[in-house]
Amino acid sequence: MTSPGDATTAEQHRLAAVPSIATIAAHHVSTLTELRAAELPDPVAQLGAPPGWHLAEQSGGPAAPARMIVCGPHPDGSWECCETIRVFGFTGALPPDVVRANADCTLRALAAEHIAVGALAAPPGASAVRASGYFTAAGRRFWAQFSTYVANPEPAAPGLLIEHSILTDAAARMGDDIIHLSDATHHAFLIIAEHELSFVGAPEDNEAMTSAQNAHPEPGLRHFAYDATGLQGKRMRLVDDLPTSDAGRPQEALIGVTDVICLDDTPSVLLNLRVHPVGQPDTVGLVEFDQLAVYDNQ
């Protein structure tokens, strides 16, 4: 008969052995080194936390992640939600298809159910993907989300891999906090990737990435950055004949429209803005930010 202690130990070993993207990346790149907290890029090091979240106590050993915060710590040491961020520097090439194909590798190893995988917005030379699902461990039901961010402009240049995980009790109601943490980390990665690619990316990729922000489709108009603020209420020009969202979904209600009013203050984490044709507030479309230009007098 197996004792409760033996069962607990076996479960701990099972959880410790599950792979992550970093495990798989190590087989594709030349070198892979995990960064400690003092080595993190500023946008990650400066990430905040929602109210009620606290830094988790860590042993500080070689396996400790760069950041771990928890919400709802109880007297017995348990918690309702946990966020972990691990950051790796690497040399060599990490193909985007490898990242996409293995985005749910941890969930699959945990025998998770209802797994969902989707791509996130990322500039050329970078990859971002997210997977989520439900699994059972130690008799407890969990929901987990794993987001992977890779900035690998070219094999000869140093690359960056960020693993962002959120784990919560399946019965907890942590939706707002999860969105806050997810969006903040994604935004930090976009800042990092834009900085890295502006210096070491392939020239043609950099040109494609920044052309929308630098080009002037006609006098009196200007493009804006993906993190611009203060856009709500501004009159803008659609510069694409077939407006689409970041997912490439055509916005048929905006076809043939030239001027629109922006409904959002800043592009979403997927780099979209809600807009409506001038004088038609009930007709709303979702457009990727680089298909819009703002008037100079706005």
C-alpha cells in the first residue's frame, strides 16, 4: 500500500519534471542562461503587482525564478493565485514554429484539459504565444496560463526568452488580476523587443516594423507608436483600403471609410483600436493601430 507521504512525494516529482519552453529551447540554441533578478531588462524588473499581491519567499537557489508573487496567502502557506516570471538569454536560432508548436508543452505534461493556444502581437523578429488549461495536482483543481515571449532578431545576435506563468485555484475569481498581470508582461516584452530589434534586427525587418510609424501617407497626417496614449476622441485617417484587426479579420463596416473617431485612449495589448466613422457612433470597428494616422492638428 502506498502511504500518503509517498503519494505526495511522487506528485512533487511529477510536477518538478514537467517541461517548459526553455527545456525545449535548450535543444535548439547554442547557449541558454537564466537571468537572475538583478540582470532583468528594466521593463520586466519594474513590473508592479495588483493590490493584495506579495513577493513569495524563495530559497534563492539556482532554480529560483527571477520573480514570483502570490495573492491570498493563508496561515497554512497556501495561496489563491501565483505568478512566476523566468527570463533567459541565449545565442543561436530559436525558430518561431518551435515556440508555437510547444506553447502548451507544460499543460500537456500535466495532462491538462480544455487547452487553448493562441498567438499574441509581436514585432518582426519576435514571437509571442499563450496557452491555458485546467489540471489536477495533489487533489486540487487548478487553472494555468503560460505565455512565452521570444526576441531573436538573428542567430548571430543575443536572444531573449521570457516565460510568464499564472497559476490559480480553479474556483478562484481572479480574472481582473490575471488580465492586469498578463497585459503588463506582454507590454514589457513589446518595449524590450522594439528596443532590441531597432539595433540588431535584419534591416528589412526593422524597416517593415517602423515604416508605419515613420511614413507620412500625406501632408497633415502622422502615424503613432503602439504605446501612444491620449488617442480617445481624436479624428484619424484610415490608411488601408481594407481595414483589419491584428488577427487579419476584415472590418467590412469600415470599407470605403476615410475618417474615423478613436474610442480608446491607447492601443490594446493586441495593438488594436476601436473606431467609428465620423458621424456614425453606432458603427464600431476594430483596427490594428498601424492602419491609422492621426491629423497633425489633433
